[in-house]
Amino acid sequence: MKQRKKEMKMRINNIFVALIAVLGFAGCSTTKNLPEGETLYTGIKRIEINEKDESANGEKTIEEVTAAVSVAPNNSFLGSAKYRIPIPFGLWIYNNFQKYEKGLGRWIFRKMAATPVTVSSVNPDTRVKIASNLLKDYGYFNGNVTYTVDSTRNPRAVKLSYQIDMGKPYYIDTVLYEGFTGRADSLIRKHFDERLIHRNDNFDVTRLNEERERLVTLFKNNGYYFFRSEYITFLADTLMRPGYINLKIIPKSNTPKEAKTKYIIGKTDINLIGYNGEQPDDSICARDFTVHYFGEKPELRYGVLRKRFLYRSGETYSQLRMNYTQEALARLGVFKFNEFQYTPRNGSDTLDIKVNSMFDLPYDSELEFNLTTKDTKQTGPGAKFNLSRKNFMRMGASLNLELKGSYEWQTSSTVDGRSSVMNSYELGAALSLDFPRLILPWIKNRIDPFRFPSNTNFKVYAEQINRARYFKMLSFGGTVSYSFQPKRSIKHSVTPLNLAFNTLQNSTDEFNQIAAQNPMLFYSLSDQFIPSQSYTLTYDNSFRKRKNRLWWENSLTSAGNVTSLIYAAFGQKFTEKDKKLLGTPFAQFLKYSSEVRNTIWFNDMHQLAFRAMGGIIWSYGNKTIAPYTEQFYVGGANSIRAFTIRSIGPGRYRPSESNTYSYVDQTGDIKLEANMEYRFRILSKFAGGNLNGAVFLDAGNVWLLREDPARPDAQFTFNHFFDSIALGTGAGIRYDLDFLVLRLDLGIALHVPYDTGKKGYYNIPRFKDGMGLHFAIGYPF
């Protein structure tokens, strides 16, 4: 009792000291050490808009103009120019530690101080000029932007207010293309429907620039190699019709002859340079295509290299084909760089091409370690090693070997106070051969296989899973898969052949007793073939670097159905049970999963990330219970971080204390999970990287589709649905080195779906038992 009182007194003293420190900082001035004559900028007070244009163009204009005058002050909330966090910690550090020139005080100043944002650095005079010009660029020629200075309680700190007078917008009346050569004019007319400027459109300088770039791209894709955007200009007349503009698009009078010449492809020379700088000393030539190489034969097969060049001698030059060619060469993954040089022949319309390509190192390796400490006191290391041989057999393919393993031991209590001792491990090896193209017999066209990113993968693998005191299972198999990316944001992945075999090598008497009580568990782990096909569609717009970045993946897997159709052709019913392949029953199911991620980028310092995912697997016919390796689970470093992997669910089910059922593999047929994470910068350029922080909220669970008497309350129902969702929160730090992210997350359980004996939504018996510490590499989503 005395010890508890002593601990309580120490906690109160610590809290008191912390409050005194905070109050001491709060009494500090945020402007006392400003440079002489400077005024602290504390954000925008208001933005007034007069004669606002409610159209889509008006909204776009206001957004651009507002962005031009919006500058985030110190301690801005999520990068806002108007809202601030009430505690200006960085300014306090700046004003109180600026005096230190060395030692700890100087280190604190360098790492934690925020440089004051002053009115002179914001420069509102220049900003209103830029904003006024933006109004004119968007067709509001009579618009104007002004500002006023608003004082605050601090005489050396001010806010700014802006007044935006839009005025009436101007519209396009007529658009004429004049002065181009006969060939160029015919090309423009042929693609006239693709033009970006139309009669009655709002006048918009950005749209004019887009139309200029469209014309340049059109010309360069049709032989005009030397044509540039600066060779096109615009003439605008605002006098003929009030409020409207008559527009002419013309080539400049000083456009050089080369820019007006339409070129064809001549000869191509490829210089293959060794990764140690070896220069070519021999060559192979066929039809104006010459490969110069060193050694006895080219390091890359002639045919593999030739197919990446998506043009032939005598064809019209096309920038698009050249871009596809460069991308196809880069996707081989064997070159450090590829330098293209274009040279016109004297007095000719022929363009010769020279390419210098330097080989990259032939081997690439990667080693990852992770250590996880979880809420159930389950702890253990894991490792993954990858070794790749680039340009395998001179085919431009990559041979990859992956070795992985993990070991976990569990002692002490679980989240609900129960005790167990369990040592488990997983070992795996995989060998794959990746081709950066589609390996299909019917694809022979020289463009289609290489125009867009594509890949063919052949893989064999084996995995050993050991659950100490219970069972040991071996999984092995092979896959053939294809991926194809017709657009930068869209990717299709097809696996026409996936053969997996699961065999339960041995089991203990303790496991057999559990299996007798739970037949569904036994059947999910029994020996079986899993012949399946799958299709995955992925959408990703993050390459556009937008504020709102979306990633969405949908996957559908069918197992045993093609095999069952073959059996049906020979007289066996499609839904008949106990069908076998090579003497072993095979699984029959349909599986669908979907995952969407949305990241809102306020700026490089603040992001808000969301993830929602779900899946369902329906087993029928030959096997009405999904294979163990295909079932869903939640928990772990990349899921609900307050709980260990496979320790929640299914549903509201909890393993009984009396039947020793706590061997953690709790899986289901349905999965729902959602995550939210706020990411923020703590320290920039910290020991070669950025130190970032995060706070997060995770929720989810898995359920069964069919009732299982051995696992009560595990089936999905809408009754008690929200109570069956596990919920956890927490915080973490990330050390971002650009090429590597080290992550440490502390998860805190808020709710478990089963009865723990504690009333209320927060039903964790003891706070310390509801904590999970995870060390991982990379972001969770």
C-alpha cells in the first residue's frame, strides 16, 4: 500500500513539473527575437470575393488565385493558411534557444526551432500581383486582387486579408489555325476533333498552352522531330465583339527549316557498354540495325534487343514510338542508362539514331529483418533474403531466389489474462523467372507486347509451417502469371495456372483432440490440391502527385471449377463431392477481395491516409471448407496493430480456457477491415533522413459463412455486428531514408469482440495487456 502511494505521489510530481514547463513556455514571447523591423505573419484572417463566378471555370480560378495568396504561418494546422495549432512550440524554441551557439541548446535550436514566417517573407505586394495576373490568365481581364493588414494583440504580429474582384469573364468567339505548311495543315484538319479550344469556351491561358502542347505532340508523332512549342504563338482580338475573343493559332515567322521538315528513320547503331566500362569491339548488322558489343558475343541476345525498338528503317519518325522504345529498354532491367542521339543526314530528310547503353551490375540482393512484439506477449524475429540474377541466359529475364523465415515464442498472459507457451516457425523458399514481356504464342506483333509495361512470371515455391505442440504443414506449388498495363493508372494481372498442394505432415495428440471437437479446422488443414485461376485489377493515380491519391485493387479467384468442368465432361456432376486429382481431393471455391487506399496530401509535412478492405470466400462442391492458406485473418504490423496476427475472430468467438484452444490461428470466410492514419513530420534531415510520426485507428474482424458448433458466435450476422468489430488505436514513428522506411508502432486495444468480463465498450481487462509493439519495414498501407 505504501509503495502504491509513493508511486502515485511521484506521478503527481512529474505531472506538476510538466505543467510548470508548459506554462513556462506559454509565457514566452513568439516575437521577442524577430529581426529588427520585421513583423510576424500569423495567417489569413479572411478572403472576400466580389462578383464571384459560380461556374466550374470560376471555381477553378478562385482555387488558383486563393492558392497564390495562401501562405501557411508557423504552427499551421495541416498546412492551412487560416487555422493554427494553439501551441507555437517551434517559435518558443526559436526565441528561447537562439542565443546558444553550441552544445545541447544549439542542437535543440537546430532540430526543433521553427524559423518565423514574417510579412516580408510572405511578400503580399508580389502575391497580389501574381493573383491579379492569374485572373487575367483565366479570362477575367477586369479582375483585381488587393490586401489589407489586420493587427492583433501583439504589436509585432499581424494577419492579412485579401479582396478578390473577379469581374466578368471573357469567352472564345472564333478559333483559326493559319500559316502552317500544307502537310502540317492537313495533319491539323485530320485531327480537328481532338482540339482543346472551342467556340464559347471560357478564355483560359492554361488551355491555350495545353492546345499548343497537343499540336507539338501531334507534329512530333508524325515526323517533325525538330518542332518545339516555342514555334507556335497566339493572336487575340477583343475588339470585334465585347466580352469575346477572336483567336488565331499560327507558327512563328522565324520557325527554322528543320522544324518544318518531316523526317523518316534511317539507320540505328546500338553501343553496348559493359558495367565496368568495356567498349564495343565487334558488331552484328541486319537491315540498317547494328549492334556493337564487346567480347565473343553480345551480352544481350540480338533478337531480344531488336524487339524493343518499335520502329523500322524507312518509317516516319514518331516521338511516341521512341518513348515506348526507351521504356521497353528500361523495363529490361539490365541497363544502367540508355542515351539516344538523333542526327539528320546532310541535305536529307533522314534521321539516324545512335544509342549508348551501359549494362548494370548482373546481381542484386536484398536482406530484410523484422522483430515483432505483440499484445499476446508473442515475440520473434523474421528475415527475408532476395537474390536476383539480371539478364538470365542473355534473355533480358530476371531469375529470383527468395528465402524467408520467422520464429515466434509466446509466454506470459494474453489480452484476456490467459497464459500459454508456444513456439512456432515458418520457413519458405521460392524460385521465379520474370520476363518483362508477355510470353504467349499468339502475340507476334512487334508493338503490342512492348508498348505498355507487361510481365510474365513463372514461379515454384515451398513453405513449411510449424505450430509447436500441434501440427506441421508443408505447402508447395507453382504459378504462371501475366500482368499488363494499358494505362499508367490501370494494371491487369491474370494467373491462368496456380497449382498448390497442402499436406499435413504430422499432428500431435493435442491437435487431434482439438480437431475432433472442431472438424472445420481439421478439414481446412487436410491434404488437398488447390488448382486455381485468378484475375486482379489495380487502379493507382499516385504517379500524378495529386493532393488526393487513390489506389484500388480488386481480385477474383476461382479454384477447382475448371477441373470440375473437365470431370463433368466425363460424366461426374459439377457439384459432386470427393472428386480427386492425382489421388488427392482438390479444393473448390470462389474468392473475392477488394482493397482501397486513399491518401490526402496536405503537403510534405502532413498526410491523412485511409484504407478499407474486405473479402469473402465461398467453398462448395468438392470441399465446403476453404483451405487454411486461403482463409482471411486480421491483426499484425500491417493490420489491426493492437493485436497479434490471427488472434481476433472469427466473429465474437473466443477460444475456451479449458480446451487449450489458444494456438492463435483464428481465420474466417469473410473479412472487413478499416484503417485511418495521420502522418506528420517530426524532424527534417535527421541523420540522413526524415523522422516522421503517426497516430492511427484500426478496426476489423473475420467471420464464418457457415455455422460451426465448435466455434459459437463465429458466423456472420447483423446482430451485434458493431460489437464484433475489434478496435485499436496507437501511435508510431517512422524513419524515412527515401529508399527505406523503418517503422515502430505501438498499438493500444480499445475493444475486443468477445466477452472479457468487463462491462462497457472499452472491455480490455488490463491496459498493459492490450498493447502491441511492432517493428516493421515500410508503411502499413
